[in-house]
Amino acid sequence: MSRTQSYLGIPNAVVLCIDEYNEVCRGRFYHHFQKDAVVFDGATDMLLKIEKFYDDMRFPFPGNNERHWFEREVNYMSEEMTRVLEDDDMLQMHGDLGTFIIRVQHRQNSSWQGRITWVEEDKTLYFRSVWEMMKLIEEAMAEHKDKDSDTPSWKE
């Protein structure tokens, strides 16, 4: 099977590598502007770290201002960001359980909109919210866990 959907396409693309998925989702992700992996311990940690990357990059620009309990410093560094990983380097990274390419195109309504590619299955789906994206990852991990399933959850 050819890997027609395994490309990054945009500068804010993230390669998400899932190494453990039980009660807690653990793994790492890669982006063009840092050579080392960004390690996360839990879905919330993952989402906050990816959101911080988008904030630092200033892309995609959030459609509305966030509310915070405490003052939060945002380090806008888009002028200083230098690409250190090429697409081919990032596409070599794989998780123990699954690998996903996340391409967030918009951050509107306090959420993300874009598309996600499950690399191992070469399937791409669009998502309209972070919640929907996380449900797609959960379904993929369930399908990976139970390969004998007659009803695949990812439909193109």
C-alpha cells in the first residue's frame, strides 16, 4: 500500500507518537522547530504542550482570547524559530502503539480544527474540535488493541 497521506504539508504540523495508551496516554511529539521530542504524560499534558507550541509559533492564530486563572506569559518566538527537522526526518519517528500526523488549520471557538492522519493505516480524517480529534485517537488505539475487530472505527 502506498503512503499517499503521510506528508506534513504545513509548518505547524505535529508528528504524534503514542507509546502507551491505558489509563493514561503517554508518548512524544515532534515539530519542525525542535530536534528533541516533546514528551507528554497524559492527554491533557499533550494538548497543553501542543497548544503552547501553536501559541509560541503564532500559527494558527487563535480566534478568540483565552481566559486564565493566573497571568500567563506567552513567548512569541515566530521571528526566531528556525526549522531544524525536515519532513523526512519527522516522518521517520514512530510510536510504539501508533503514529499520527496532526495538521491544525484553525483555532476557533476555543478549539482546533484540522485533519489527522493515522500513519500505520494511511487514513486521514478531518476533525472539528480537540475533543473529536482525541476520540479519533482513542478509536485508533482501541482498533490497534483489538486487531480482530470486524468493524473498523476509522471511516474515510
